[in-house]
Amino acid sequence: MNIKFTTKIFNENQFTIKQLFRIYFERGGFHLMVTIIDCSVLEDAVKYPEK
């Protein structure tokens, strides 16, 4: 499973997210890819792709 969170959502809901992951694996999940998205970093990457 691939899942994305904004930095704010991830930081404000860590307990709930941990529970989500725990239940996912308890029910047979075997792969989890988590991406934390920060809009300012993405905007900077568009402006300065050479970084």
C-alpha cells in the first residue's frame, strides 16, 4: 500500500496513523510505503529543479 500525508496531518495525528498501520499489518498487510509531502518543498523543487 502506498499512502501520502502532508507534514501537518502526519504530525498532528501520529497516534491515529500508528493505529492505522498496526491494523493494516494485523489484517495481512505486508508492504507499506509512506510519503510525507510538504508543499513548500515541492514548490521549491519546481522553481529550482537542479537542486
